[in-house]
Amino acid sequence: MVLDRGNKSSVTTFILLGFSEYPNLQGPLFLAFLSIYTVTVVGNLGIILVRRINPKLHTPMYFFLSHLSFLDVCYCTVFTPKLLEILVVEIRIISFKGCMAQFFFGCTFVITEMFMLAVMAYDRFVAVCNPLLYTVVMSRKLCALLVAATYTWGGLCSLTLTYSLAELSYCGSNIINHFGCEYSAVLSLSCSDTRFSQMACLIISTFNETSSLLIILTSYLFIVVTIVKMPSSGGLRKAFSTCASHLTAITIFHGAILLLYCVPNSKNSWLLIKVTTVFFTVMIPMLNPLIYSLRNKDVKETVKKLVITKLLSHTK
């Protein structure tokens, strides 16, 4: 739907194509994404619950992990319900305000998670390189400040990018070749000068990716140096085990982002962009609780106790 509102955005609704070019896959995709979303929500909320129940997990590492789980639930929820909706309805529309809101919250949670992973890398650096001072350095106040800073920065960056989209005019086609309001897909529909928007996106994306990766790589460089200097194999194994899960999560998260950066923005690559975005927004939030729980004894023990307690309560 298009309205004439002078220089303001004239499009009031967008049509999301999603995966409509594959009509026979709509049903199977709906069931697959619904199952993944259910596992994601249950798994990540489970991590948050387990951390609250077990006093052993009241440490900075699990404090950050609970926020990572919260972010996974949030940005998965921003996109997945709409994705499920457009797989089963004939009219796949989203309002202009709804599109801007979806982009704002999705972008906020992704940037926040990017720096939350960097904060977790710093936490592992302190734990491995300065174990005796760990509880002093990673105080509750510092942990709260680091978390608040990641959310604040994510919100500010997202607000800037959302503003750069909302101020553009959309007076032509309103068909978005995506299942959500992805930046380049929305930007391609604008009939006004997009140079400022493109520059803002480039600067913010490059700065965030470079700075977060720099923090992570620097932290792990010091960790590797410390591990190499360790005399006993037991200490080396323990140090490696504390970082393995986090390294896996970082590799998957940043690998997906870099793949999206590297894909050329052309008609022939839209399917790859959509598939990669699905992996990023739907699959990664499901994988994180599995990555962190399967390798963690404390988490597995708490889950076992919860299951046993529930079973015993039902048998009485």
C-alpha cells in the first residue's frame, strides 16, 4: 500500500517474499523452523534457569552466558514468528513501522551479542591469565558495567541505522526479497539518495566487527601464550576446556557474519543471503545452549537434578 505524503516515506506496508519461490517446501520449512524455535527458547531459558538455581554457577562467566542466552531468545523471537507466519499465509505483509521496529530490535540484539562474546573473551583471559585475581578483577560492579555497555552500544548503533532507513523515501516497489527487514533488502527499495545510509552501515558494521574481533583475538593471544607456559598437562587441559565452548560459539557467530559480508548483493545471490540469514537468526541461537551445556559438568548435573526432582514429584 502506498500513500502520497510529500517527502516522507510513502509506502505503508511491505510484502515479504520469504521462500515463496518454493511453494512445496512451505509446510516442511514451517515445521522445521517451529521445532528449531521451540528448542531455542526452551534451551536458552533453561540455561538462564539453571544458572539461577545452581550456586556454583553464580560466577561472572555464567552471568555473561545467561545474558547471551537472553539475547539469543530475543533476536530469534524478532525474526522467527514473522518467518513462520509468512510460510502459512497468502498475504505476506509487514507494516512500515513494524518493519522498522523489527530491524531496530534485531540489529540491537545482534550488535549486543557481538560485544557480549567479546566481553566473555576478556572474562576467559582474566580467568586463565590471572586466576588468583579473577574474583577481584571481575567484580559484580565491573560485570554489570560491561553488560550495560554492550546493550547501550547495541541500541545506539541500531538507532542510527534505523534512522538512516526510516528517513528515506519509499515510493516504488514495496516487495522485499527476504523473510524479514534486512538492511540491504529494504535499502534497495528506496527511491531517494542512499549514500548516507550505505556509508553509515559500512562504518558501523566495519567498526563493530573489527573492534569486537580485535578484543577476542587479543584476549585469546594472551590465553595461548599463558597455556603454552603451563608446566602441567592438567592445567593446560583445564584452561583449554574453559575456552573451547566460547571459541566454538565465536567461530560460528562471526563466521556467519563474515559470510554475509562476503556475499555480493545481486539478484543471483539472494537465496544464499536468505539461507545464511536463516542460519544466523534461527540456527545459531539454538546451537549456543547446546555448545555451552554439553561440555559443562555443572550445567549437566543441575539439569539432571531438575529432571530427577520433577520425576519424583510426579511419582508421589
